[in-house]
Amino acid sequence: MKRIISIAVSLLVCALAFAQPPYLQSATYDVSKDFEDYSHNYFFADALSDVNPADASGHINWKRYSLFSRQAFNTTTTAMRPLEMLDFPGTEYDNDPTLPFKIDFVGPRTVRVRIYTSPVVIPEQENSLMLAEGQPSVGTSWKYSKTGSEHRWTGEHGSVALDENPFRIVIYDRDGRELTDTRTLSDNDSTQVPTHPFQFIRRASDNRRSINPVFALHANERIVGCGESSTSINKVGQKLNLFVTDPQSPETPDMYKPIPFFFSNRGYGVFMHTSAPVTCDFGNTHAPAMKLFMEDETMDFFIFLGTPKEILDAYTDLTGKAEMPPVWSFGTWMSRITYFEQDEVYDVAANLRSHHIPSDVIHIDTGWFETDWECDYEFAPSRFSDASKMMDDLSKDGFHICLWQLPYFTPHNKYYKELIDKGLYVKNQKGGLPFEDVVLDFSNPQTVQWYQDKIEGLLKIGVSAIKGDFGEGAPLMGYYASGKSGLYEHNLYPLRYNKALSDITKKTNGQRIMWSRSAWAGSQRYPLHWGGDASNTDVGMQATLRCGLSFGLSGFAFWSHDIGGFVQSAPEGLYRRWLPFGFLTSHTRTHGAPPTEPWLYNESFTDAFRASAELKYKLMPYIIKQAEDCVSKGLPMLRALLIEYPEDPCVWTLDDEYLFGSDILVAPLFEETTSRNVYLPEGKWVDYQTKKVYKAGWNRIEAGDIPCVILVKKGAVIPHVPVAQSTSEIDWSKQYDVKY
């Protein structure tokens, strides 16, 4: 009996060891797992059935396959084989369906390819929230030609071709060089890894379909983008889930702000026009294959051709460019969790001025309500006796006020019952609550109006900006007023939230400004976003920079982060080194657990804080000019070097330094040291602090009094102004230029 019990316990331990972990609410969503299920039907893109050259449409024939396990010498692998249809009655269904495709030519660099997995093409009755104009215009400048079995449409900057048999999409540059193509079954002939080709699945559980375009990766190819990702800037070799989550920090593979857009050093970019979950496998499971697993039943891709700058410009022409934020927003934002009363806010403002620390914004986080975190859009009368007067007083001294709030309402919130009674919430399958909180349904125009009325009331009494926190927890299994489920609304939720908040701020105050944590494609139209809750560590600092770089490579011009990290009081050494990184970012906020205010550390640290703040305020003319350029061209202020130097292969993997605008290079110190190795692209570079000149290549460089390596491209002219205590006090007539 003891032996039987021992065996049973061992088997149970083994079973638990190999069991899948439970799915946690709002956890990440790995679409690729659905493409490993033996119960599904698999349809592989096989051949072109027909092509109409006049409107670039036609049909693709798909072959039905199934998965099975193959065992050899104690190794079990997955294999595929053609499947004879078992659908009944067999006379009523196609074993190998023929389904439509459509190509549109949006611009000289942009082509749209749609491939459908159903004979019923759902009309696009509503404009896409992800696209700036709802639906893109269609051009006619691309020319059709046919050579043998290849159908090709050629534009000014490249071409897209369809091979008939086996079916293949091929993208070429203007010189005829192949950039990428879709994989077919025949591509497995040279490998023992049986990688699936371009496919879609029909689930056995509910007959729902999902598509998986599979493209080729080439030797030395680099892929960048996909949102605010903390992993290495080059995504080749990685697997990323593009599903909005609250990862609790910018230090995991999951993202507050995933964006279904990427581009390659080979000269092409891809926007996956969907709000459904996407998993991008960039050579992670098979080095030559880029597998784009999509919960969407349609592949709707916009493909861009050109350099990084040209691709970002074309992508943001399509999905929208940022509007210029107000000048004051580029100043210092002072914050913590949280200022609980009016006197604290006055005290922070007084200390900023008495210590001569330039600053424009004081942010009040979760504690301005009567009950901490309980968002009711009202200043607690017991602690903020006259909030309107407070904001008026601070405004006269050059300060703006930002307030925290969120779109979730707990059962104790006074608006809880009202929101339920009015039906302004995301519902479950029965029409009730998916969980305890009410989650505002921003796909409902009545909800948007209710929410904007509350925000407008705050803006009218003197608030300048609202922090749109959270937004990552929209119920995946919820039902929305749009008529769509959470499968399509979860990722879209941050965009709807960003738009509602930004629009009412622009309408009321005439300025496009907010402070938001979550985002999706199109959110770049609504500046600005910050990087979430970083740890107070060297690694947290470096991961934050990688997040900012990838976010900028995803079409976002403006971004910020919590200087020093969020979780605890920042260690002084780390905080000192983080300061120049934070101030040489488009927007600058110190925030986290108390204390964050520099005078609560010591005089030496206060001096260091002041020095970094004064640096930014002196550079304000440069910052504004660069910001305007970013707005017009879809470029990020915090800029990966590959944007300016795409021909330099070294910079496509460089993610521990950056360009601040086009002419200033910043290399933060990620450990307690006074120097670091810095890679410099072509030309010569001048140390901003010491004026020492460095040549291109790797250099060991000493940081200056400000603990950071800050260099200016030789020959650049950097405009400055005298230091002021707020942007409203800058004397722009005293601008002076410094040539390096």
C-alpha cells in the first residue's frame, strides 16, 4: 500500500509539474497556442484561383490539413497531412475552399492587402478608430504587369507580387530586391523543422477562424517596433504577445502599450490593422519564419516601403500624427503618491520656487478624493477647502495642475449604481457585471458623454491635464455597446479611453494634453503617455529606456516615465543618474512612493536635481523645434539611432543610448560609475559639458558634472534661452544659438 501511495504521489507531482498554469484575469494572450491544437482544421494557402488586374482582387485556394504526432527513436514531433473533409453532408461543403483577397494602393509607399477566410466579406460599415481618416483613400499610381505565373503591381518605391502556384506574396523594393515573402509548404524542403506555411484555422470548439500569415526572415534582418516593449530593441528571436495588459512594471515581455506595427532594416514595415489579440513570433520557434498569429479571421495588412523615417511618416499619415502638446507640458512635473491636502500642494509649489527648481506642473495622484482611490471627480472638501482658488493661486506662479483618475468604479463608489442603472458599463454574457467593478464602456456614446461631463467640470475650475491611469483591464469576455465582444474591444479600449479624455480636454482648454498609461495603434494622436511603474533599480532604468525606444519606433512622438522608478523611494545614487535621462526625454515627471521631492533628500541632491532641470529649460527652444518636427513627420523625440543612421548596422541593436531629437545624443549611466562605453555614428561628436570632441565608433567617455554622457553632433546649432522658473517666464527674445 505504501508503494502504491508513493507511486500515486509521484504521478501527481509529475502531472502538476507539466500542468498549464491557470489563466489570470487580464493576463497576456498567446494566440500561437491555438495553432497547436490537434482538433482544429488547418487551411494552407495553396494557389491563386483567379486575379482581376483591374481592381487587384481575386481568390485563393486553400488546402485542408490536420495535425498528428509522429514518433521516432523516442522523439515525438508534430507533423501535418492533407485531410479529407469529414463535414456532413459532404456535398454541401468544400474540402479545399476558394476565398477572396483584395489589394488597395493607398499611397506611393503604402499598399493594403486583405485576405479573407470566409466567403462572406463583412462590409466596413463604420470607420476604423485606428485610422486617422476612418478609412484610407485609394490611389491609382501602381501599375499591373504579368510575367509567367507572377502578377505584379509596381509603384514608385517598390512592388507587391502574387505567385500563382504555390501561392506566395512577395514584396520588392524599387530596385527589384526581394524584401520578404510568405512561406509555403515547399519552404520546408530544406529543413527538418516542419513549419506551417501561411494558414488559417477553423476551431473545433466553435468553428471560429483565426489567420496566421507567415513571412520569411532573412540573414542579418532586424525587426523593431511592436509598442512599448522592454525586451531588446531588435525583436528577431523574440515572441511578443500584442495584448494590452497591466504587467505591473516595464520589465516583463508584456506591455501596457502594445502596437501591431513593426518595420525591418530591409526597408519594409507592416501595420496589422486589427484590434484582436496578435502574437508575433519573429524567428523565435524557427529562425527563418516570421509567424504573425492573429485572433482575427481576416488578414488586413498595410505594408510600407522605405527608410525608417519614410515608413514612420507613412504609418502615421495613415493612423494619425500627434498634435503638438502645450509648451508648459515640456516642463517639470512634480508628483508622488500622493498629495492628500491643499496645504501639501501649496508647500510643494513653494519649495520648488524657493529652491529655484524650474517646474510647470504639480500632479495630484489618488488622494484628492474624500476616500483615497475612490474616484468621484470631486476634491475632498475636508482637505481641499477651495481647490479652484488653489489652482488660480498656483497658476499665477506658473504652475498647472494635473489630476489622477481611472475608468473603473468599485462597489463603494457613489456612481456605481448610477452607471449600472444607465447601462454605461461593459456587460457579461447575461447582461450583468463581468466582475465586481463597473468598467466604463467607451464604445457607448452615452458613456463617453457621461465621462466627459465629469472631466469637463474639473477642467472648468482650473485643472490643466488629467492622468488617464489603467485602461488595461477591459473584460476579454465582456460584451460592448459596439456590438463586438472583448476579443475585439479589449485592445481597442485604451484608444477609446485616450480619445474620450483627450477630446474633452482639447474642447474645454483648447490644448491636446493628457497623461496616460495604456495605448493601442492610433493612440499617438492623443499625447502623451508614460511608461508605467518601473522598479527602483538599474535594470528598471535600462528596461524603461528600451520601452521608450520601442515605443518611439511604433509611431509615438511623445513619452515619459517615472524618474527614479516607482515602487519605493529611489536610492539617491540611482535617482541622480536617472535625472538627466528623465529631463532629456520629451516630457519629465518625478513620481512614485514618497519621498520624490529633491529637498527631502539633501542639499547636494537638490543641487543635482536643479542642474538637470535647468539643462532642460535652457534647451527649451531646441525641444520645441524638435517636437514640432516630430509632429509633422511622425518621429519620436526619444529616438533610436537607427532612425537617423539606418545604414549603420550597429545601431539596429543599440538600446542603451538614444538621440534626443536629431542632434543630441544621450548615454545614461546604468550603474554607479563615472564613465561608460558609447557608440557614436558617423561624423564627430562634441561633449555638451566638456566640449571634448569624439570620433565615430566606440569611445570610453567620462560623464560631466551632470551624471550622463551628453553629446552634440559636430556642426549642429542648438538654440538656448536663459533659465526661467517656468515656461511662462521664458524670455524667448533672449534666445541664443550655440554652434558645436
